[in-house]
Amino acid sequence: MHRRLKLVKGAAPRGALIYGMRMFADGAIGTIEPALVHLSDGGSRRVTMHTIEGTREQIKRQLLRSIDAFFELLEDQA
């Protein structure tokens, strides 16, 4: 999985989105800790884990909004 990013003139920069999902029963979660990603340069970064609660449809609707907002933030940083 260790692939180097290669930029081609005029091409959009490529990246990797670290993402995971799992459903838990209501009341089953005690605590949530940030995940740790180890980088190829020897460093590391934390990934914040987010929680969305509700019915499956409410969770799906909010997740789709959150994904849109995430990419809007990336566009603002470019």
C-alpha cells in the first residue's frame, strides 16, 4: 500500500482519504479516541473520529452532509 504520489503537469494533486465506519447499538459506546496514522516519512498524524447518532436514515443524511462539508473545506484551503 506504500505508493508514492506522482504529480503530472496539469493534473490535479492526488491524495488518500483515511476513513472508517461501524454502527454500534445505542448506548454501547464508552469513549472514542483519535486514530493514529503512521506516515512514510516516519512521522504520524491523528485522525479525529466523529460520531453521528440517530436512525439509519438520519445518520445517512448527516453523513452525506458531512462529506460535502469536508470537501468544501478542502476547496477553501486550495
